[in-house]
Amino acid sequence: MTIILRQLAEHARSASRHLANLSTEKKNEVLLAFARKIRENTELILSANQKDLESADKLRKQGELADSSIQRLKLNALKIEQMAKNFESVAALPDPVGQVQLETQLDEGLDLHRISCPIGVLLVIFESRPEVVVQISALTLKSGNAVILKGGKEASESNSCLFGILDQVLGEFTDLPDGTVNLLQSREAVSEIVKHNDCLDLIIPRGSNALVQHIQQHSRVPVLAHADGICHVYWDR
């Protein structure tokens, strides 16, 4: 693992320990600040997304990118407003950390409690949709986890812009650690980091079955995988 990548992973590990004990009030305060900053930077996000769309159109003409991928990539003012609302919706949710899920008396004076706690450091790999940067960042912060994001190369400008906005907000909260939200851009970085189980606790690949299988085959870290899904067509006579 390169020195820079190693430092990023170590910062995420350190951040995860701090985030696990972050108060509900502080998490919600940051989420609402995210929402405000996203709205304030609508034009900046659209400008970055336009660069991605121009590059994607060239790939489409070369037969390297499907029309459906371009549609998932495209942002507009309505989608950006939905991103802001996503942060607000997650802020309104109950805090999932520290919830007593199960209580059992095993013996006299011996009680067993199952209490929800953060996982630690998550690596989330996804394709095309820039909105995922917002969705995952909101959920991981609320659940007290640090996250390393890796989006598709076709959305690199949009992802970098969104990450930059979130990172700016995080920098305004001096009591939040570096490494709360992180972004990888290169596929090579992912191929390297998935081998190091001392840095990551869980990998979540969101995308094609080929992507999921590739991560499973090369990772030394637990992978929350999915299959192709249940996709049926029913024709009524």
C-alpha cells in the first residue's frame, strides 16, 4: 500500500473510533450543515457534472458507455435539492447507535444484552450515480462509521465536487476528526486497499454482479455482497 493510501486508511480508522462516540446532536448538526452547503453550491455541482457528461458522451460514441449509465450520471437542480433533503431526512431518523435490541437473562445475575454499535471503517464502491456520495455519507455519519468512497470514473468530477463540499463542512467542525469521509478515484487504489484488513471492517460494492464478484475474489476484508436480484417479466394474456 502506498504511503498516501496508508495514511488515508489510518485516518479513517482513527476517525471511526471518535465517530463511534459522537453525540446524536452533533451528528444531526453536521448533517443539516451538509444540507445547507449542498444547496449553496448547486451551480458548482451542476458545472462539475456537465464536465462528466461531456466526457461520458465521448465514451458513448465510442461504444464504451451505455445510454442508461449517462442517465444515471446526469444531475439537475431537482436531484441536488433531493440530496439536501436526504441529509435532512437522515438527521430526522432515530440514532441507530446504542439501541438495546435484545435482553436475555441467562442465569441469576447474568444478563445478556445485544446493543447496536458502529462497524468501524466502510469502503463503499459504486458506479455512475453521484448521488451515492451523499446517500452513503449521510448514513455512515449517522451510524457513527467512517467511510471511504470509490465511485465510477465516469462521475469523477461530480464525485470530487460533492466530496469537496462535504469535506469543507467537516473542516468547519473542529471537534470532528480527519478521515470521517474519504474519496478514492483510481481503480488501482481499490485493488490495493481491499487486501488490508487492518484498515477496513466492511466493503460494500454497489453495482454490477461482475463488480461484486471481482471485489469478493480480491478482498481480504468481509464483503457485503448482493446477487443479480429477482428480475422477472410477467406477460398477462
